[in-house]
Amino acid sequence: MSEYISHPLVRPDSIEKREYQLSIAMRALDANTMVILPTGLGKTAVALLVAASRLYNEGGRILMLAPTKPLVEQHLRYFEKYLMVKPREGSSTSPFVMFTGEAPPAERTEDWNRATVILATPQVVKNDLLAGRYTLSDVSLLIVDECHRAVGNYAYVFLAQRYMGTADKPLLLAMTASPGGVQEKVQDVCSNLGIAHIENRTENDPDVRPYVFERELEYVTIDLPPDIKAAINSLNELIDDRLALLISLNFTVPKREKLSMKELNAINAQIQHRIQNQDPAAYSGASLYAELMKLRHAITLAESQGSEVLKGYLAKLVAEGTGAGGSKASQRLVKDPVFQELFERTLGWTRELHPKPDIALKLVQDQLVSHPDSRIIVFATYRDTVQLLVDHFTRQGISCERFVGQATKDAEKGLSQKKQIAALTRFREGEFKVLIATSVGEEGLDVPATDMVIFYEAVPSEIRSIQRRGRTGRSGAGKIVVMVTKGTSDEVFRHVSASKEKQMHKSMRTMGSYSPPAAQQPLVVEQETLDEFTPQGPKIIIDDRETSSKVVEVLSNMGAVIRIETPISTVRAASTPLIAFGCMSLWE
């Protein structure tokens, strides 16, 4: 019989007692902590235990950040289910609230004041803090999910710095299944979040092993069909010609067989250097470089995605090269006789030539025959492939839906966050059996019954590979199938990802307790009082499209009074700016 967590704020007999979770939670109460725990082993449960302890002992509010609205909504359901928090004094509404950019700012301010547990995407909270709508002074715990994103100018970095500088009793808990294989990047994340301690567990640790379900990993190797090989040969011929032209312009280039992304970056660096020196030949080099990038992408599509996706991409290049406003690279490429012959050849393809779609279909059909209640996720890198698979599976009677990001690309509409959440709910409840997703489905999806994950192609990122694999084996045995086309980038990416993951685990074993270098400690925003963050500096209007700018963060940290508007042209028409510069203006 299972034992359950006993805590005054955790619903009785609800969360299984696991010693590794308790141990991690106890350590996380002592200092800012990064928790590295394989997907499916309860990072959210650790977060809830730390949150319950902080609320019980320190009071205040809990703020939990996650990168996508579906993930925020998932955390909201979890906390509402297991954390027992009464409404705040003077309020009769739920102490839990989810922040989205769809709600009016005034409504978010009201929700903040009444709520005890706030779950949000980081950009929304960042915008509110920049605009001075509320402060983090009484937040007793900041939880940062998928914390490996806390690099560069991602909103997590600003929020951690503002939190550590303005909270009365700050404590930060960062969580990820995959911090990255490069130790310098992990150290950068730790520095940006003010991490003092790392709690790392793998599936092989003695206290974790009893809770790990078996996951079978299978690689399916696939041969390229002759017609696609011939198309790739034509694309390689075009690449050879562009490399020869670059050599004639005195650029140093490798042989085509050695043309990796690293080598392409080196070519681009040469071009940019010569552009800075006002070398006219460099501009021709830049256009040739753009052609190389397009051709290399076409080869990747042919190798890993198939003939229909390649055909669509070549048609897009033709539209760019023959329409108004197309780049010189596209215009020159589509005039090349070799390209024209290749494009004409693809127009004769009346069906998908690559074996991958049929192999993926057979894997799904076999799984559903042997386990009719299965939930299956198929990951594909490109939206065109996702749609191709949805259409292919649907024609064969497989109930499936696509899961892609919000942005609308070309004629293909994205999924709003509301539609993403609805799709996950239908999938979770069994209304359809197969979810076909791009990378937007890699992070944090909690679908306990998912017992098969198919990689349509290998991915070079250890983070993405770990995230994809973690979608199965969460509450029972699972199976992972990776489709690899022989002699192509699929094979390269498979080995690159495995090598990076091995390096990641090695790095984590050597880091243990970690203290950020003094020079990289999070910025502390000094205020005379932490109870009120009331900037007294100049008043600045900022277009909401520019809130990711580092300039805006610096102005806020310096005490500027910021007003965020959409669009700024409306503001300028309605007010009298004293000074306007770039995306900003001062108002009286």
C-alpha cells in the first residue's frame, strides 16, 4: 500500500510519498535551487511541496512561471487539485489564478491582489512589472519551470533579477529535465537565476529507480528511394557550383562533403568581415551564402521529411524567385537550369516517395491493434510534415489531430493557446488517439496514458530529445521509436544528440553545489523600501512589441516610470510627447 505526503496544506491521501522528492524539497527550502529530474518523475510535486512549506511558514504569495499557456494551465489544475489554500482575507474568490496576455491589465492587477498562487507565462509578468502594476515584494517563492530557457534576454532572466532585488523573503526554485550538455550554459542559467545549489537525479539513482517505468527505445533505419537520391544529387550539384563561385571571389570554403553548419557560419563570418571593409565582392558572396542555406535546407527536407515536403519547399522558392519582392538569391536560384529541371521533375511526383509516412502509420496501427486505448504522440520538426501525417493517418481511419504553435505561417494557420489547451484535453480524455506535434509539444505535456512516442526524425539537441522521450513512460511502460534515414542528417543528429546527453550527465555529476561568480550575481534593484516599488524617474511610453529589449529593462531598473501601449502610434496621437526615440517617447 502506498504512503502519502502528510502536510497541513497538501490534500490528504493525494500525493504518493517518494523519498527523493522529499529530500529534494527539503534542500530546496534552504537556498535557491535548480532541480534536474527526468520527465515524469514529479518535478511539479516537488514544486508543490516547497510551495506548501513556504506558504505555511512564511505566508505571502507563490508565483510559478512556465513558458507556454498550455503548461501554465496544466500547473494550475495540479495546484488546484492538491494544494489546500484558503481565499485571502476579504476575498471570496479562488486563491489560484492563471495570468494570460488576453486579460486586460487592470484585471490582472486585481487578480494579483486577491490571489495567493499565481501561475503565468513570464512575458506577461515582466510587462506588468515594467508597467508598475504590482510588485514581487511579498512573493515568498518563485518557481521557474523549464529553467534551461533562462539565457540571453529571455524574460526569466529579468524576472529572477527583479525578484531577488525586491522580495522581502526571496526563494527561487528552478526546474528542468534537461539543462543542456554544455557546462558553461548551465553555469550561465545558474548565474542568471541566482542558483546556489543543484539537486540532480537520473533514472539510475537508487532512490529514483523504483519509480521508473520501462521505456523501450527502438531505432528504425530507412533507405532513401532512388528518386529522392537523384533529387539530392541535383541539389548537391547546385551547391558545388555556388562553392566554386565563392572560391572565385577569394573566399575560403570547404568541400561540399564537409559543409557543416559550423563551416557555413565560418563562410558567413568571412563575408561580414569583408562587407565591413566595403569589399564589393562580399555582397555577391552574401547572396551566394543565402543560396547555400536554401539548398542545404532543401537537402535536409528531402532526406528526413520526404518528397512532398521537398516539393512544397521548391515551389515556395519558385514563388519567391518569380514574384515581386523576392530576394536576389531566390531569383538567381530559380533561373538555374539544374534547379528548373529538378523542379519540373518534382511536379511529376504524384505521391509521397519517402517510406517514413507509411512506416509511421504502420507503427501507429500496430500499437492501436495491440493496445486499443493507447495514446500516441508523433513528433515532427516541420509543420508541413505534421499536416502530411494528419492527412495520411486520417485517410486510413486513425483519429488524430495536429499540435503546432500559435504563429500563422504562409497559408497555414497556427493554433491559439486556447485551441492548444482544448486539443490536449481531448487527447487526454481519449477523443482521439494520436497527437501529431511540432516542438511546441516537447515541453511539459502531462498525458499520463501516452505509451508510445515516435520521432519522425532524430534531433541534434539533447534537450529536445530528452523532452520528447519524456512524453511516455510516465505512469506505465512506454515505447519510443526514432526513425532514421540511412546516410543522412538523421544519422548525424542521432549521434550528436546522444553525445550531448552523455556530456550533460557528466557535467551535472561534477557541478553539485554551485555558487554563481560574484561578477555575475543577479542585479539587485535597490529601493528605500521593499513594500512599495514606486519609480520616481522619467515617464516613458513603450510600444508593447519592444518589451523584450534590454534597454527597457535597464530603464525600469533605473527607476523610470514605464507605460506600455499598443500600438505606440495611438499613444502619440492621443498624448503630447516631449521626446520620441525609437520605440519610446516621454510624456508629460
